[in-house]
Amino acid sequence: MSLSVQIQKQLGDFHLSVRLETGAGVWGLLGASGSGKSKTLQCIAGIERPDQGRIVLNGRVLFDAEKGINVSVQQRRVGYLFQNYALFPTMSVEENIACGARFLKNGRERRQRVQSMIRRMQLTGLENLRPAQLSGGQQQRTALARCLINEPEILLLDEPFSALDVYLKEQLMGEMTDLLGQFHKDVIVVTHNREEAYQLCDHLAILADGQVDACGTVEDVFAAPETRAGAILTGCKNIVPARKAGATTVAVPDWGLCLETGRPVPEAVRAIAIREQAFSAEAGENEYPVEILKVVDQPFSRLVQFRYRSQTVPGPLTWRLETGPRLQHLPEKLGVAGTYIILLYR
């Protein structure tokens, strides 16, 4: 699969300007609320019309502003799973799924396709139930069946787990992973949740203020997000302005110290990020005196708020430890290995 998106759209004071090239597998669009994730998906599906640009799916032009091409939603062969599933409340499971097969003129073929999808989605015995009578997982599978019955070239999932509690979300994420593997469809998932993005996706694009801020494999984006927006969205809490101080060192004025990264530092560095788990009382690298401000016990971890004694600005840093015996002696120094220092360029 190849999808090329180069679009612009003005939405009041918000300007959407997205350039994205995707390949096979599951791709994620990770961004905060209002970053343009869902609007991008709606433009791909044909629900929204961009002001400018071009969208090409597998060599087929879906939209081209200059040439006046705007393929209809029905002809794009794009499956779209809405946030709330958008099932028709007065229709049965079977009728909801059949809505996705209206393009089939042959009634017998349509019924056969619907029954096959019911079996594959493990909805047998639920055909005559209405959405209100289904569990969250059954509703999701019904909506997914409706998307897949017309054999789309790509499947778009818009915040598929946003309205679910934690327990149900974890259960359905596992089911969704299995289903996507079973149907071998290329997918774009929109989410604001980093755990969802990491678990479901092979590749990830970070959206910030209507633009793609970073793009790469999930592992690469989480390991080295390169931008402040990417660092925040992938869970970094300790982010601070920094500059190159030496071949492999960065100066951090707000903390009043220099850190050794163990690798070449480009001139373009503007900030650094350090994940909460990266600090250690036994790091042996970049150790500096600290003042412990607060220790917060959480169900499965312990959060320690601290500040460097050389720190020149207010505001605590955070260090997260796995839950274990309570700290008998608060450390006087904390360190961080250079490999855990993330260099940010904007």
C-alpha cells in the first residue's frame, strides 16, 4: 500500500498543512486534541474537502485541487471507523453490516458477503440484536465488519478506544490487533494515547499544530522524537532548553550543569528531554547533587519529585521507580546515562 497526502485546509484560525507518505502496515497519527488528526483522516476519506493539495492511494488520485479531481466517498474504497462506531440504533447487527454492502446489486451475493463477515467477526447468534443490546467489543466488531465488507484498500480508525474504560480498552486493543492481522489490511489509526500508538502501530507520525512534526517507526519515534512536541506526546516529562557545549556535551542553563551524551552533539540542538525512568541513584554518569521535594506512591510505581541544587529556575523534575520497598535513605545525587538523554532540535 502507498498513500501520499499533501493537503492544506483553513478551519477558522486553524491551518491544516499535512505532508505524509505511508506504506504497508499499521500507521499511527499521534497528536493532542485539536492537532488536526481527525480532519486529516476525514480528508483522506472524502468526508472533508481540502482547500489545496493532492491525495493519492495506490497510484489512484482521490483528490487533486489543481485538476478538479475529488472522488466521492463511495468510490474511494476507504473504510472509516468512527470514534463512536456510528451504528444505526434501530437496525440489527445484520442490517448494520449490510449497509456497507449497498454497492452490491446482486441480493444473494450481498447476503452471502454479510453472513461471511458475521462468521469472521464472531458475531454469530447476534445477527438480530440492536447496538444497545451489544457489548462494547461486539459493537466495535459490528462497525468494523461494516467497514471491511466492501473490501477497502485502506482502513481508517478514528480514536477507536477513546470512549472506553481502561479494562475494556485493553481487552479490545488485543482483539483489534488480532483482527487487523487476520484481514491483512493497511491501516491508519488516529489517537492521542501513546500506549495505543505503541501497541497498535508499526510506524508513527506526530501531528502538532496542523503539521507532521516527526515520522518514523514507532520504536525510532519513541526512542528519539527529535522535537519538543514529539517528546511530550511520547511521554517525556523532563524537557529543558539546552545548547551544544562540546563535541559530546550539552549545556543546560536552567539546571546549571553540563551533561555528557556519549555521542556527537549537533549545533542545531535546542533542548533535551529525559524520561522519568532514566534517572538513577547508581547511574555512574552525569551525577549531580539534588534536593528531594516529594515522594508520591502510586499503584505500581513511585514518583519522586526533585530539583538540582544548581538549578536556576523553579519547577521540579520527576524520577519514576518501580514499586518496591520504601526509600530508606533519600539520595543526595542522581545521575543519568548519556544514552538516555534525548536531543531535541525544535
